[in-house]
Amino acid sequence: MPTAAPRWICAIVALAAFAAPASGYQITDRWTATATNSSTGPRGTPVTVTWGIVDDGTPVSQGGNSDGSGLVAFMDDLFNHTPPPVQTDDYRDRPWFFIFQDSFDRLSELGGVTYVYEPNDDARVTGTAGRLGTRGDVRITGKSLGEGSTSLAVNFFPNHSDMVLNTDKGSFFDNTPNNYRGFRNVVMHEALHGLGVTHVESSDGDFLMDPIIQTHFDGPQIDEVLAMHRNYGDRLEKGGNDSASDVTALPPLAPGGVYRLGEFGSSKIVAADQVDFVSIDGSSDADFYRFSLSAPSRLSLSMTPRGPSYMQGPQDGTQTLFNAAMQNDLSLTLLASNGTTVLNLSNTVALGGSEYVGRMAAAGTYVVRVVGDRDQAQLYGLQLAAAPSVTEVVWTGSQNNDWEIARSPNFAAEGAATPFFNQDRVSFIDNFAPKIVDLNADVSPESITVNTTGRYIFQGLAAIIAGSLTKQGSGEVELANSGNSYAGPTVIGGGQLLISGDANAMVSPITVAADATLLMDASDAATMASTFEINPGGTLQIGRATSAGNAFPDAPTSVLNNGTIRVFDDEGIANVVGAGSIIVEHETTTLGSGNTFTGQVIVRDGSTVRGGAAMPGGVVVNSGGFLTPGEGVGALAIGEFTLDAGATLGLEIGGVAQGTFDQLLVANGATLAGLLDVSLVGGFVPQVGQSFDILTAESLSGDFSNLDLPMLSPLLGWEIAYGETAVRLSVVSAAYAADFDQDGDVDGEDLSRWQTGFGNPGDASTGDSDQDLDVDGDDFLAWQRQLGSGVAASLQAVPEPTALPSIFVGFALLALRNQGRRW
């Protein structure tokens, strides 16, 4: 870069209170040649700059006149120091020398500039280029800047960056708090002008290059660090780290080791002891680091752009928002020991995002490369971590929601950030957020433990394909992803596990402990091959009221239920064993083949149970519930049966022979209420004299509250008889001519109809028994003869179905209670 014409740089630093702070680094020229570097190379190249203090009397061209410098006497006076009898050019023995030395040392440790003290000065007029052993590149002088001047100092831009301190401002420079922090800040402010950094202003940041002196912080802040890095690179550039043959050596890593570089830079504030700032200074810069692994390890690298956001603009100019973390899009590469063979490359995250690399690495030497694609300075942090090949890791979600292999360090191992590797033992706990975990690639952990009182959701396009799952704590875990095929056990020790994704690939045996719940609400689980074990106090819930079906396997390998199964979905339940109960809460449940469970079945309001297998534990049908023996006709064996008021028992009759009509075969007691709903199937037409033992029991109590029986042929009706151990439906003749109200019996109600119609034309409904179209005395005689016909008496005993054929005649002679209709 060509040298700019010298121009006055006025710090315009007043003694008044602090004014608007600075921000957003502003740079112009940089050194193109120094006494040490005949050519300093392109922007971002480190330089060495010598500095010295001129003897008093040396002509000073800055400040509007060429008066001689009086800095040494000024400083001796400030520190009450008596000069030695014989003067030398070397002022390192002066009590005030540390102010300058500390200031230049601080600038040297923050960036790519190395300041070296030059003790010699040949008293040439200031503005003369430096020469080793003769004069410094930066020559510090002191003189009055004139009456009324508010400036503390002035300075040239490169290539001759001489500094003039205003000796009229002794009251400011003689300010001792914080080791002369105000004085040192002036020196560093002016030295930064000498590096090509100009004034900036900010409405929300405090920076050294503010035109108004700042003394409440010490030295350069983040804005000045960025300016130095952009012009001269970071401090590591001094040793060379721009190529595979010129790298920065890092300490060796052993399993369990972590090394971090560039830990600072995310804040606008830079403390006086912070030096660890690294950056890519532009598109032509590359940083190379070499390290070694002492043993095979799970190696993880992360690179995070650093930098705060703040308002910035030139002095008296317009301010804009400056986001220091989004100046250059960086990429991270892991190379083999030769520095050229690419092992892993990460360049997928957008500007401002972190890049990650991970792999199972053998012992040996590796090289890390960081580059950027934009011509701007970008601070970053680099972390290298080595962990044992199989380890315990805990989810932190510190970078994002992704659970992926050897990439984002969203886990911690022994307190250090690490990515996940297959065969890790993984824990998810409540100490960390987020609790939404995105699976973007299939993972194979050795085991998964989730201990939460909140709610974890595992989602995404990928699956868990190995290991086991243990759910602990009172909270919920949802497997919303699909394709999980891990074969290890799933143990629900507390709270709830919700399976809502496609579960057809699942083979894991699932155990539900006491006070725990498995909610099967899979989008599809028809062919799921898992086994299920529900321990006492545990719950398996199948579906929800809004489920679309197939929430549970059609034919699970086995379901050992010693707890409770609650069914909300339209499902078929098969292969259930154990003494636990089944509660049907919603829609229709078919208890299919393979069920040998001995627990109770409860049918709730709004639900239906179709029984296809024995229910030795008994059935309770609550009000609003519906029970039917199955899809076709047949017998349903039940241990005990209760039909509550408002409940329904639905039966089908398709013939007279056993197996052609529905039966409930209750081994113990049956308690009846509710509705008996009978329908005819298969075109069957009942005939007079046919009967159907629809229910048998060891003991029988109660009656059906209501009957809904199918229509029969004219002059036929239904009779229902309740015995001590059975309920029988029979088809009887309804041919009673004097049954004028057609209610199945001849009684006083029919006499009332005859009396009303007597002496008038009529029909059977008004008292005409002989169908001669009038109501007269003959019709009364018919009523008198048939009075009492159809009235039922209690059934004393009904034999078991196997004995029925031999007692039909005797049975027909018994007086029966009629609760049906005869038509």
C-alpha cells in the first residue's frame, strides 16, 4: 500500500468528562516498511515497529512549530526525578519509563505488531524514518501544543508515526490511579493512530479510539483488537501459521484432554489481562495448527465465530450496527499429518455459525486449518477435545437441537463439550435445555437414559437403531421420530413414554413399571414386533380419542399385562396374558384370538367391546357401554358379568343350533340391567316354538331394563324367561282373538276396548273377536273364555343348554314372565 502523505492526527482528548464512546473500527494506512521490515507485505502481515524517546532539544516538526522536545524534563519533573550528571539516550532507568514500555507491550500482546524499544536517537528532526541502532520508527516527544489546546497528544499515521505529548497537560498526566491508566491510555490511543487506526464513535460501546479520553477501562477494547488484527493479523501470526509448513504447535492431547484457543472476543469489553484473541484477518489468511494424539480417541473440533454487536461510525459521521461475529464465513478442516490430506471438512453453517468436526482418530499427528471467504477480520474460538472411544455423555444442546454423529458438540463428557459418537452411553437430564432433540442421522448409542420431570421430544427424519432406552423421572418422553429399530430393552421406570411416530420397525421389548405409563399413539404400528410387559401399577394406554387407528400392533408377539391396559382407539387386541385389567374408554375394541388374560374387562361410556376370546376375569359394562360376543355369532365365555343400567348387550341370532346364535357363558354370577339388543342375521326367520338360551350363569340377578327385539312374522311374539341360571328367548304364538290391544295377553284392558266398541261396527282393535265387523255379545264371550291367556309366572328352573333338547315340552308348560312384545 502506498504511503499516505503525513497529516496531523489530533486525539482531541479533553480533560472533561467522558463523551460518546467509539465503535466499529476505522482504519486507513498500515506500515509498508519499518526499520526492521524493509517490506511489510500485504494487509494482515505482522510487523516489527521500533520506538524510542528523543533527547530534549530534538526539533519537533509536529504541533505547529519546530520547538525542541522537552519530554524528558517534563517526565522527570512529574516523577520528582533528578537526572544523572551524564545524560544518555537510554531512558530505561527512569522511574516513568514503565508507562511507555507497558503501553507498547500491551499492544504487542494483542495483535501482530511487535514493538521493540530503540535506545538510540540521533536527534534528527521528527518525521524522519527509523533506522536500527540509530532512531526508532516511532519517536516520542513532548512540547506545548499551544495555549487553549484541548488535545493531550498528536500523532502521525504510518509510515512515520511519531508521537507528541502536550506538556501543558501535566495535571492530567500526573494522575496515578490504576498505575497511571489515563496516561497509558493516551499513549496506546496515539500509538494506534500510528498503526493506521482512526477515531470511531458509538452510542452503545466504550472504546479506546473514542476522540474523548476514556479512563474507566484499561487499554484497547474489542474494536481496537479487530483494527489491529485487520491490519497486522493476530499475535500467533508472528510465529508463522499461514501454511502447512509454517504452523502453530499446540500441546498434545490425551483421551480426556481439552485445548481451547481464542477464548476471548465475544464481549465489547477487554480486560487488561486478556490476550487470547485469534482471527482470520481476511480472505488471503489461513491459520494452521498442529497437534498430536497420544492414544486412539474420539476427537472433536469446534470453531465458533466471536464478536459482539454495537453501533459504530467515524468521528462526526453516521453510525450503523456492526456485528463483529458475522464479518467472515469461516470453514474448519482436519488434515492428516502432511497438512494437505483432508480428513474432515465443515463449511455448512451460515455466516456467524459454528463449524464442527469429529471422528474416531488413531494416535498420531494432525493439522487443523481455518480459512474465511471474505476480506474482513473475524475473531474465532477453537476447541480441540479428545475422549475415550466409549464414554458417558450428557446432552447439553449447547450449540443447537441436533443429535448427530461426530459433529455438533451438544454433549458433555466429564464437563468438557463433545459431539456424540456411536456406542456412547447417553443421558438426557433436566439440567440442560433444549428438550427438543432433532435426529438428522441414524444414531447407535450403547444406551439412552432420560431422567426428566419435564418433557423431552425426540423428532426428525432419522432413527435410533441400536442400544436401549430407559425412562426415569415423573415427566414425559415422546418418540415422535419414525423407524426406531434398536433391539435393547425399553424400560419405563416412571412418568410416561409416548410413541407417536411410525413404530413398525420397533423390536425392543418394552417394560412398564409401577406408576409409569406407555402411551402407544403411533402413526402406524400395525407390524410392530416389540413385546410388552406391564407390571402391577403400570399402565399401557393404546391411542387417544383423536387417534386415527393402527396406534398399536395388530398381532403383538406378546402382551403380559399385570397392570392396566386402557384403550381409546379403534383397535384389535390380541395375545394378552396376565391378571391385569383392560379398560375400554373410547370407540370399538375387538378382543381377538390369543388372549388368555384373567383380568377384568371394563367397558366405559361411548365404547364397544367385541369379544372374540374368553374373558375369565369378567366383564363390567358401564352405562353407555356396549358389549357383543364378536364379529360373527358364537359363544363368549366370561368369568363374571355385570350390565349396568344404561349399558347395552348386543346379540345376534342366525339359527337355532348351538353356534348359530350369540351366547354369554358366564362361569360365575351375572347381574343384569340395561338394554338387551337382539338382531337377526343371515336371513334367519324364527318360527314358533324355537328358543335360544342367550345367557347362562352360575347365578343370575336382575332383569334387562329394556328390550330391543327384532320383528317376527304375524301372530308370533317373543317371550323372555329369567331362570336362576339362565335367560331364554322363545318364539310363541300371539293368536289370542280377544287380545284387542295386542299386548300379548287378555286382560281388563281388552274388556275396556270391547265396552267402548259394543253395539257399533268395529275391528279387532275395538272388540271384534270373530271378525264379523261388529262388536257384540259373541265377542264378549270370546274375551271371557280367553281371560288370563299370556300372563307369565316365574320360571322355576332352566336346565343347562346341553340338557335342553330333552325338556322342551316341560319347559313350554311352565308359566313364563313376558317382558317382550307379541305381534
